[in-house]
Amino acid sequence: MASKLPIEVVTHIMSFLGVPDRKEAALVCQAWYEASLDPALQQNIIVNFSYEKTGEILQSFQRRRLSHLVLSQFDNSSSSTNAILKSFEQISEDLKSLSLKDSNITEGTLLQMLLKCPHLESLDLSGCNSLFMAGTLLNNNEKAQQLEKAMKNVKELKLASLRYISDNSFHRLMAAFPNLSKLSLASSQITYNGSAYYSRTSAVYDNTAVFTFFKLEQYISDHVRQLKVLDLSRTSITNEHLGQLVRITDLQLEELFLVGCRDIGNEGVNRLCQHQTSLRVLDLTECVDVRDVGVANITTHLSKLETLRLNKCHMITNASIGLLKNLPHLQVLDLVECYELTSAGLVTGLCEVVKSSLTHLNLSCCSKVDTDLVIKLAQHVPILQHLDLSSCFLLQDVGLHNISSSLHNLRTLRLAWCKSITNLGLLGLQANGLCPVHDPVDSQLNGECSCSGKSKFPVIFRKPTEALREKNEATVKRMIAELNDAFVPQSLSALTYLQNLDLSSCPQLTDLGLRGAIKFCELRVLKMNLLHGLTDEGLTDIAINNPGLEELQLQQCARISDTGIDIVTQRCQRLIYLDVSNCDRLTDTSLLHIQDNCRRLRHLDLSYCSSLTIQAVDQLEARMQTLTSLRRLNIADSSK
């Protein structure tokens, strides 16, 4: 019956599916596979190949009209090159983006490939140092003109991590891409002390040995009206040079990336804000000298800003973060490892009015952030899609309740190392003053819980027992049973659109909370590392309730055994990434389950699993052709 549906109808239905679901649907029958090849469904698909058998695999894609292709680290052997060039004759016509990152490619092969891509819009040559070592790239004027004609539609060029680029080769290469609006030179060798190579009166910069800031500045000046995006991350640019750059007449950048530019501080940021008021994206990650004065200038002058990343800017405090309220269009905010920030400052900056634009918020390792902020976020930032609260140690169950009840648009939620979260938080239940970990009427604790620090005779380092664990779970079950019928608990499972969940190292979570809350139709990535309360029973229910899992991490889950892995591999057929390192109860039987059931697995980590043998791991690697990465550190050799 399915095969009798018109291809047009099937294609229209598939347009409403995500990529994983579309891939599954394409396996139903030949007709549905043909429908999945429709060009309209391939526009946002990135096909990624590594060096092995690239040419052979590409030939099998000739029927697809690929839009985005990544050929990373492929070798330059004649057989591979010939196969790739032959395949390009069929697939290059529709290519819009091509990445050759870290490939050992020659100029001749590059030209043959690019001349067959008339509709190319984005090209990545990052790490292709072999092109620049000889210094003769595009020396032939005739070939250079041919390439310029073919590359007239290219808007984005990435030249990151190039060690041998020079003023001369940069000039010739850029001439072949006349309409660029996006340029990346991240981690490339740029010499900012150009006076050692040119006099101040020089008008031509054609050094064949180094790439100088003078040449970059000249290029930007010549293309000032079309260049909108610039990436100078991890270069040695200083405040002075940044000031010269942003003062170029008529330059109106929309996106600027300065990741890891440690010489940039408040002075450079102030000059940037005064001259580039049209910026929509600004990334100052790891610019450790940027402080409150710089952030205040950002909030004052860059009113159009949509994305702001200040990760690892450790000196930022509440004084400037409170001014984020002046950025009405802010959509993405990253404040990783800004240790001085507290909930008070963030509430002032983000929650004074309803922010209908903020969709991504990353507060990982902001250790002073507590539940108060999360409650306010749930009230004032209702369309959050990505929320990272990893290592926010003060987050309590009440905060998780508010997330589950109000932030129903969440796609990503990271709560790793939030050590105060319990099963009650996951299940949407309130403890009513009782601690689910310790017995509140323990005579030794004088009616108080030891984790509150109020007991008269606190018991330190009391070893948990199986009986105590069963008592705790029985307490929670009793509370669930006693709930008023009118109360509808807001479990974490209320986040129906969730695709990525990280609960690693939340020590109070056990099977009871995990199996009751982790039920998501669209969940793709689940991280449960260091959850010692997770057993095979809980893992079984999680696998059954989340069949769409593609990545599962179970590092140091000491109670997981072969039984749990058997169910996971049977139920989660889409698994691509599996990490079971340091799971000492796994034996060679688990490897057989993985081998028999995981037909799509590409990445597997078995490191430090003390009960596995190297012989079984070798056999697994030999038989699983889909594996591209297998980690097996410290696996025992049974023959010794």
C-alpha cells in the first residue's frame, strides 16, 4: 500500500520530518527512497566524507543532487583523485557549499573541481597548506581568469589555519573571488608588525614570504561595501590594529569573530562599538581582558546585536550584565565560565521585561547562579530553545519544576553536575520539606536531615546501602500515591520537543526518576555519565521510551551490565555514537550485542572496561564496517 502512494505526496509528507525520521522513511520501499532524493529535501543536507574510499562512495551519490559536500582529509593519490573528479561531473552542478578542510590537495585538482561548480556559494580551504607551500598558487593568469568567472557566485571563503599564506598568494587567490561577503582567517599566520617588511609609504604589498596586516587592511578597504562578516579568531590582533580595521571608511560589518584574541581588551572593544554599530553577531570568547567597561559599551552602542558570546571573560560582573536589557533583539547569549555573575545581575539584564527574542542561553560553569534566575527565566523568556545550566551547583528541584512547566520550546537542556537535583525534580513533585535521600526521622539526626547541616550529630561519610536506597524510592512512590487527584505533575517529559539532554554527574538521580521522566519522541542525544544510581532496569525503560536515540553516553555507570546493553542495542536502532567507557560490569557479551544490533554505529568508546578482552574488541572492529572511531584504552589481553 505504501508503495502505491504518488511520489509527490510522499515527498510532501517527508518535508515535515526531521532528517533522522526522513532517513528511516526512505528505507520503507523503493518508491519512498526515490521520493527522499527530491532536490527540495536535499537542500539542507550536509554530506561528510573522510579520506577512506571517498571516490568510491561519491560515485554512489551521483543520483542525488547534493547541495553541501565535505571532503575532509582525503589523500591525493591518483586513484582517489580520478574517482572524485569523475564523480564531480554528476554532483557538482548543484553544489552550493564545498569543504576541503585539512586536505592534501594540489592546485591542479582544486581547479578541476572548482571549474565544475558554477553555483558554488561557499568554499572552505582551511588547513590546505599544500596549496600555499610553493607560493605559486594561481600564477597562471589564464587559469586565474577561468576560476574568477566560475566563482562569481561565491559569497563565503574560509582560509583558517594556513601557515604558508603570503601577501602575494592572498592577493591572487582573492582576485578569483570578486564577490565575497564572508571571510575567515581564523588561526592563520598574520604578521601585524608589517613595518619590518614595508615602508610607511608603500602602496603595494606583495611579499612572498609573509601575510601582513597591511595586505588584509588594503583588501578590506578595496571591498568595503560588500564585506559583512570577518573572522580573525586566534590571531595576534591587538587593540590598536582592531581600531585601525574598524575605522576603515564605509566599512559596516554585521558579524565579527575574535575568539581567543587575548590581546583584545576594553580599549579595542570600545573602538569597535563606536565605529561598527551595525553588528548583529559578536564573539569575544576567551578575550580575557574584556571587562565591565567593554560590555557596557556593547550594550550602549550595538543595539542591533542578536548574538553575543562572552565565554571565559572571567572579569565580567553583574554591573555590566544588568545592562543586557538594552539589547532588545538579543537571541543568543553565551556566558560560559563567567564566575562572578549571580542570579541578581542576570535577572536584571534578562528578566525585567518579557524577552520574546532570546532562544539560546548558555550559563555553564556560572557557579553562583541559583534557582531564582531559572524561575524568572521561565516567566520572562518563554521561547528558550537551548538552555545550558551545567555546573550550576545551586540549582534546586524547584528550578527544574519551572523549566518543565513553562519552557516547552526547549530543544537542548544541559544539567550536568547540578548535584542538588533529585528524582522529585525530574518527576515534577515537591518534597514537602522531606529529603528524599536521608530518613528525616532518624533518631541519630535529631529530626533533621544531614545534608542541611542542621543536625546535632551529623553522620559524615555514611556509606549508602541497598536497603537505604529502597527506602528512599519507597518514600517517593508513597508521595506520588498520596498526591491530590487535582494536581497534575509537570515531569521533565512535558518538554515534548527536547532533542538533547545532559544529566551527567547528578548523583541523587536513580532509576525511579530517570525511567519516569525520560520519555521523549524526538530525543537524539542523551548523556548520563557518572550516574551510579542507574541500573539495567532503568536503562531498559529509557531505551524503550526513547527509540530515536542517536548518541548515548554512559561513562562510569558502574551498575550497567550486559543485560542493559542488550536492550539498548535492540531498541535504539539509530545509535551512531555509544560511550560505555569505565563500565566495569560489561563483558565480551556486550560486544556481541553491539555487533549484532548496531548496524549504523560509527563511534564507540570501550576504554577502561576492565572485564573486556582485547581479542573480542579486535573481532568487533574487524566485523563492524560502519565504525569510523573505536577507543579502547587499557583493555586487557586475555592471552597473557
